[in-house]
Amino acid sequence: MSRSNKNIDEEICADRLSDFSYDSDSESLDTAESDNDEIIPRSQVFIQKRISNSSETISDEVTDEWSSIDNPPVLEEFLGHPGITDMANVPESIADAVKLFIGDDFFAYLVTESNRYYYQNMDQFKISRKRMKWRDITIPEMKKFLGLIILMGQVRKDARDDYWSTDPCTSTPFFSRTMSRDRFRQIWTAWHFNNNENITDESDRLYKVRPILNYFSEKFNNIYKPKQQISLHEGIIPWRGRLFFKVYNAENIIKYGILIRILSESDTGYICNFQVYAAQGSPLIETIYTVVSPYTDVWHHLYMDNYYNSVDNTEALLQKKIRICGTVRKNRGLPECLKKTNLRKGESIFRRKKDILVQVWQSKKEVSLISSIHSAEMKKSSNVDRTTRKKIIMPNALIDYNKYMKGVDRADQYLSYYSILRKTVKWTKRLTMYIMNCAFFNAYVVYNSTKMQKIRFKKFLHDTAQHWVTDELPEINTDELPEIIIEEPEQMISKRDPPGRLSMDMRKHVLEKIVGTGKKKNPQRQCRVCAAKKVRSETYFMCNFCGVPLHRGKCFERYHTVKNY
């Protein structure tokens, strides 16, 4: 991935390991006692060059540790234990799998912070006769709210309010039966993730979502452990609003957004860990350490692209017992003989320094590789040359790189299918919805890993939303479901309501002015919907089919679409 963003370029410049600590216990070189430089260990020569104050120079042949002899590294046994960490957590149902990552404590936290945010900003929540009076959000309501957001990813509409449309051609009655539009608006406006009163000038740039990030990071790391092959890549959360750490890349389909670094299991795409880029200016190696820190010391094989790879970073990760493989830029510590090459198509050249292999292979364009896993061996790949129709012979490191870098791509593919991202003016909501989407995908991977018969991601999300919407409701007949989960309190339906009131054929329901007699030519009548709410409000109009006085707009729509208006 190329990067033209200024902040990212600054981070690249900060990728320095000039003060990387070598083994302090090794013997220092005593030039006065050495009669023959050829018997001096090369590691000691390298140390002397770094710390010596002498004006004597050492030849390039002695200090150059790169060799053209390929001695493949001896790979250690993988010490990790992939899979679910606690067998007591093996999910029996979809709801159990989701609860591993999104528990009741998460809903309780959202309810607490959202209610707190409302009372902190009561003056900004306008209260009028057209707006619903505020009442504190409950956990079942928060579950319904998030369940509807999941369903919005499967039922696509242009605007959020369209899900409550009464147009027979585009209506989706399930949404209005689950939660009223005004209540959804209230929760959406108050939806918050941290206490604003605790913000200081020294607070983290991600303070507003930090509890959410910490919650899911812990879940992702502790519930499931990846296999040996893992991959590190980047994702972009679309965002075009004002934000200090927003990034821009002209070559991406999503040009503006929030950068998130993702560590995935290469086989399934399970998101093991993540880090949101906040333009902190940290050295690149520290960024890598932050993401891979839960997976050190067990000899994982980490696959990365050329943004993260360098000779220094490879050496540093070997100290953490992590071997790497990936593409590399030529200014990241490669020997001079590999920076300028003149190879024919299919030719390859390499150099090795202990366990680190750097290899350049010529295809349509030159490909530079670095690996602490592979030898310089060339193998037949599954790719076929279009002209010769023969399998292409390429470096073994490149074959595995193409194979194992698919982890993040697989996760991105699933996250884009039925994305729960919604339009919003607050980046905190967009970021939270993205991380929740990652949690759904991880729950899906864990569920499928324990079942013989796999299910589709669409059904997994649908069943999750359905469970949240109907959670803590009594078992009822399906025909009675709309009457029970409707948000408004039940009202006694007048015997004067005509049978065709809820026919859903809005063409026959037309408002007409009430015709008066005598001196009162424009009489008013009590609106039926307002009367049911015990509100005294009169109107000049009535439905010509139902013969019932109604206000134009909301009262007219509710009377003809909601059973208990």
C-alpha cells in the first residue's frame, strides 16, 4: 500500500534503530593483542566499528556480513496453543458465540455512558411537543437499538429514517414494530462511550473511545489464539469529516479515513489485535511491537508488506522470537549489490546474513523480499504464465507471502459484505461500529471453528440481530409479536375505528377539510390520535374514508399504520 499522507510519511521517517542494543556480554575487540584480523569473529568486528574511537578504518570485506551462501535457518517448534483458550467457552449457539465478545457488561456500559451524556447536555436536547419526552435507556433497549443497526446492513436504504417509512412500496414494518423512529433518534443522539467531564489537555487522542478499544482488544486476545502464521496489514475506516489524525491516500478506493492496523490469523482471518493510528509520531518498530506484543516468545511467523519490513526490524523481532516474511523497500538496510540489479525475467539474486534472507526476483517488475523463515529456493507456484501456459517459478518466500497475507484481506471481505457502518457526524460512532463489526466477524470464526456444519455470515448476523431484538421478551405466538414489542404504550382502540383503517392502501385515505354548516364554515374537531394520548388538540381535517378527524402529517400516518396509535 503506497502512502502519500503526511502523517504516515513522518512515521516512516521515525523508523530508526540506530541505538539498537546488541549483546553487551560479548567480548570487546582488543586490537593491541590481535595479530591476525582474519581470526577475529565478525560480530566483534561489527561492535568495534560502532564503539571504537580509533581513526583506523576497517575494510568493507571484513565488516560486510552478507553472504551469497544460502544456509537456511533452523526453524523452532511453535509453542503456541491455537484455538479457543477455555473449552468451557465453546459456544453451543450463535448467541453464545456473540456473547463471548459482546457481553451484558458491554451493554450496561453503553447504557451508563449514554444516559450520562444526555444529562450532561440536556440543554442541547430540544424538547417540544413534536419530540418524545426523554426516559433513561435500558439494556433491552440498547440491544434492540444495536440489533436494528445490524439489520440496516442487510436491508439497504439511503437514509436512516427511511426504515420507518410508511410508503407501502418501500416500508419495512419490522423496524417500527421494534422501536419507534423518535426513540431510535433519541438513543442515536445520546449514544456515547466515555465521560466527557474527565477529558484534560493531556488526555489520549482516542480518549472518547478508549474504553471500547480496550474492551475489544482484551476480548480478541484472550478468547482465541491464532495459529503460527499471522499477518499484519492496514484497514481504512471511511471518514471525511474533520479529524486531526484522518489519513489520505489518493491511490485507495477509500481515500479519506481512519487508519487501523490489524493483526490477523492468516488461515481464517480472525482479528487477533488492532491499533488505531492517532498520529502520535511513534517509531515504526514501536508500532509493530504494540500490535504483536501479545504474541511474542512462541515463534509466530509474521507476514507483512514493505511498509513495515526492514533488516533492523527483522533483527529486532527475532529477539522477540517472531520470524517474518514479506516484501521490502531497497532503502531499508539491503546490501548494495541488491539495490541496483540487472536481472532478466525469472532470474533471482539473494544475500544472507545469519537467519535473514534478502532476495530480489525479476518478473514483470522487480520484487524485493526479506525473510527469516525461508531459504532462497525457487519453486513452481500455482500461477500460470499467460504466454507459455506453464506454472511460474518464483521464490519460495514469495509463494508463502502470497498465501499467508490473505488473512487481513479475508477479514476485510467479510466486514464489507453487510457492514453496520452508518452515516454519522461523530467519528467515535463510526469507529465503534467498525470495531463491533470486527467482533461479529471474530464470533463468526469462533462459532464455525467448533461446528461441523458451517453457516453463512449473513445468517449469523441476522440471527444475532433477531436475538437482541427479542431478548428478555416472553415467549409468544409469532402473530402477536408486533403487539408486544411495539414501543408505545397500549391504548384502547375505539369501536368507531373503521375496519379498513390498517389496509396499507394509502391511496384511498385522503385528508379533506371538515365542512361546516350555518355560520361556522371552518369547524374544528378533536384529533383522534391526540385524544388517545389525552392531548387536547383540534384539527380542520378528516380522512374521507375513515371519517375520523386527524392532523396532517404524523397523526395521519400513525392512525393508518400503527395498531395502537
